[in-house]
Amino acid sequence: MSWAAILILAVGTYAMKALGPVVLGRRVVPIRLQRLFLLLAVALLSALIALSTLADGARLTFDVPLVAGVSVAGIALLRKAPFVVVVILAATVAAGLRAF
């Protein structure tokens, strides 16, 4: 994924959030549409994480230390660990597996 694509997605996300109040004014967005926007943001973030973890240019790769580090970070986040702890755990696991 290129930086241009990331910037386009970021601008699109901010534009959607900014256009809502401008276009709708005081009208309320339907709850189903609000949920869709929330799920869309989660799906895009998940796709970016998956691509940056598993892609090497134009092909998929399976870098075991990297995948293990991201997995440990995910588990730590699910257990509501502080962000600093999540980063340290992920880095330690990935570095340990690379050294091994």
C-alpha cells in the first residue's frame, strides 16, 4: 500500500466526517448509517494492519516474528493492557523470535 493511497483514504475519511454536518445541518443521521460508518473505519484499519503485516510489495509473505508480534499486541489489547505495554510486548516477541 502506497503513501498516496493512505493519504487519499485519510482525506476521504475526514471529508465524510466534515461533510456530514455541512450537508445534513441539524438533521440526525440514521442509526444504521452511523453503525455502517463505524464498521467501515474498523474494516479499513484492519485491512491496513493486515497488509502491512503480511504484504511485501506486490506479494504476500508470512514473516513469523512480525506476525507473532502483531498477534501478541492484539491479545494484549483485548486484555486492555496499556499502549506502552502493548508496544513493548510486541517488540520483545518479534525481536526475540528474530534473534532465535
